[in-house]
Amino acid sequence: MKTAWARARALATLFALLTLPQLVGAQSKPAADLIIRNAKVWTVDKDHPTAQAVAVLGDRIVAVGSNEDVEAWRGARTRTVDASGKLLLPGFNDSHVHFVDGGLSLDSVQLNDASSAAEFSRRIGEQARKTPKGEWVTSGDWDETKWTPASMPTKELIDPLTPDTPVFVSRYDGHMALANSVTLRLAGVTVQTPDPPGGVIVHDAQGNPTGALKDAAMDYVYKIAPPLSHDARLRAVKRALAHAASLGVTSVQHMNPEYADIAVYSELLERGELTTRIYAAPLITGVDDQVKIGVRHGFGSPLLRIGALKAYADGSLGSSTAYFFEPFSNQPNNRGLLSDEMHPISLMRDRMMKADTAGLQICAHAIGDQGISIILDLYSEVVKAHGESDRRFRIEHAQHMAAKDFDRFAQLHVIASMQPYHAIDDGRWAEERIGRDRASRTYAFRTFLNHGVRLAFGTDWNVAPLNPMLGLYAAVTRATLDGRNPSGWFPEQKLTIGEAVEAYTMGSAYAEFQEKEKGSITPGKLADMVLLSDDIFTIDPVKIRDVKIMTTWMGGKTVWDAKEKSTH
């Protein structure tokens, strides 16, 4: 009996030991912090494209599936959101912004929708009257193509209204700005001042500066402009973060930030107040800084990373400084400008070689067809010198392509980091400047995809609105802002809404080496998600521009709630 009892006890003990881990596991499975149910989930995950519910633990997604699938993650403290059938998408990732400038613009003089030279002048005069003595009137984002009649502004428009206040207001593309006479005097710009390499001082018929400065010529003013204070920079970033959250933008890629901008991001990260993920790409002119530190692409935390560099090949179409093989149609003596960074081109080549050797990502602004082609030449030289690797070269904007270069784009695995809103904006007047043939290869979204080129979408904010809905609307309709192309400007380049959303999420994540961390609603990835007011997959595409963000989650935390009309 004793032997039988001992054997039975031993078997019971063995059974307990074998089943204990399973029992403990079942009892200790962590409960989700957040469950979103009854949603129409568009995951941007090709293996599981749609779902009904999502569970989040900490800052990560742990389950995606039906309401029943996700219910297993519910616990006593799980917060549940009933999406009531609304569309849930991954958070938008803007692949190209100027985040601090965008934040500053929210509180600066607003000139973009001024419809005449008189209104332009009135707004600047009004801003000058309330500007404290010693401070400047800046930003503005004016667009003379919206004036009737359209004409380039001059200092004479604003001098009578700003006799003592320095004014330096930028064109919306960021490649030209207007200074008043006060500012020109402070900068020492006179009739004798030479055009710098990569820049133009615009003169009138008598040879006098009009106040308009293009590209590198703007440096004459930047060198003497008062620096932005830390407090002002901090306020601008906070405004930008709140604005991004309200629009469902959970990640941004900040092109050419100052190091002081990155310092502010770091400060907010330390405080737990960084509500947008940031990938910062300072100018390639400072390549030695990152080389000395030893960082490589994508260095940092999920919230704040560096390791990319922004380069400039040329200017912009709007300022007639994008660099083309052939002259502008309306300016037969002008092919545009190579940037000051390209004088000489060997200087850019050396910087790119140094960056690539250090494992840094290169993001090159190139808009005109020859500007793009030269960057592709340089990228080819880098590959030839250093061999194949996962570099993820980028061309920012990639607006006006030469037909011969689509194949090269694909062969070099270059990412087209593009801004769809620019297409419906520039489409109002682009053909007047470059003609029908070149315009047919402008913002060529479909042609890029057909060649196997990866797209990453963004806005170029503050050059264009940060709102992703406007970008999606532009990509799928190509209906220009003037209403003249309701069926689409070069409609053969339209995308489907699914393709556009992917470019704005997974495409942008790939462009910053983060496709395994975000960009889709997939278990294991960061819980960055947005709930929309309407289903952009089923509504009339014209209505996409009016869709609102109901809720924005970043890392599972609510950073915007439309019902409360607030950020958190």
C-alpha cells in the first residue's frame, strides 16, 4: 500500500510540474491596456489586410482580428473604445516636413490665401503694427499666382507700411523671399551686390534690387537675422506637435533641421511630451558632425532618431530655379539653378561619399529633370565606389522627370519621397513654364510604381498644409486647386486610395528604415493609429479632402480626441 501511495503521489507531483507552466501562463497572461473594437481596420499589412479589432499592450499592438479574437485580451483595467464601424488606419507618417517652420507659421502672418497685391500689403502692414520694436515680420508663405493679376511682389508694396520694421516674408515654396528696404539695408544688399553661387538677387528695369531674393541669395539676410530664441523654438515645436496630432500624423521626417531643433525634441522627449515620432535629417553641409559622433542611419529611439542628411540639387519650379535640361518655356534664357551645395558638383560628390562611408542615409532635394539626373549620377558613383548595400537613397520631391531616368531610379533602388498636394497646386500653372511634354512626367506617381520604385508620401509642411487628407485627395483625383481639371491633371498618374495610404504609411516607414516598427497595424508594431470620420475607401474621392480625424493614438496613448477637441 505504501509503495502504491508513493507511486500515486509521485505521479501527481509530476503532473503538477508538467502542467504548472501552462496554468501559470494562462493565469498571468497580461491584459491589454487598450482594445479598439467594432472598427473597419485597414491594416496596410498584405498578409492580413482587414480586421475588426485591435489590442494594445504598452506601446505595442498585441492582437489584430475579429472582436472575438481580441476579446481574449480584455482585463479588469482594459480601456475599450467602440469605433462604431469607423475606419481605423495606421498613423500617418509625413516623409518630408520642416517642422519648426511649420509651428512658427501657425502664429505668423498668413499670406498664402491673399488674392491680390493689395491684400498682401495690407496683411504685412497689420502684422508690422503689432510686432514689438526690434522684432521682424517673417514667414508668410505668399503665392503670387493666386493674385489678380499675378505679379511678383516688390519692396515698394510694403515699404510705406513698414518704415521701421524689418520684413522678410517667404514664398510658399521656400525658395524665394521678399525683403523690405529696412532688411536690405541691414543685410547690405545694394545695386553692387553680386549674385552668390546658386542664388539670384532680382533687379528691376533700372537695375535696383526689388527685394526678392532667390535660393542662396536669401543667405544675405539669414546671416544677419536675429536667431530664434530657445523659448520661441520650444513654443513652435509644441504648436507643431499639437497640430500634427489633430491631423493623425504620428511620425514626421524633419528635413534640414537646425541642431537647436533637435535639442528641443530631446528636451521634450525627456519630459515625456514628444507626441510625434521624429526622424531628423540635418543638412549634408554638416556631414562631419554626424561622422564624428559615429551614428548611422536610424540611430536613436522609436521617438527621436537621426542618421540622415539632407542635400539640395536645385531650387523650385515656382521660383523658376529648378534645374532643367531645357529652358523654361516662358523664360528662354533660364534653365534654373544648381544649389550652392553643387558649386562645384565635386563638392557634393565628396560629401555623399563621406556620408555613405559612415553609413548615413542621403535625402537629396531635386526638382528639375537635370537636377534629378545629376543626383542619380552621383548616387551611381557612390554605389560603384562602395558596392551594393541597403542604403535607401532618397530623392525628395522628384517632380519633373526625364523619361530616361525612371529605369535608373528603379535600378538604384532610390525612394521617391513625394508630396501629392504640390501636384494639384503647381498644376494650375506648371504647363505655362515647362510645356505639355515635360508636364506629363510631373508628379508621375503611377509611372514610378510601374517601374517598381517605392513611394513615400508627405507634404513639405510648411510649404503645403500638413493635413494627410489633402495629400490623399490629391493623389487619387489630381484635380487642380483652380477647378480646371476636375477629372485629373494627367489623370493617368492617379493612384488608388489603397496605394496612396500605403505610400503615406508603410512607404514612409520604409524610407526611414522603420518598416518593421511601424507603418501597418500588425502585432508587434508600435500602436500608432488613427480613427477617421468617414471611410475614404468608399466615399466619393472628391470628399476625401473633408474627412476629419476622430482620434489619434501614438504608442497606444490618445494624443488627439475630436470629441474633446484637444491634444493630450
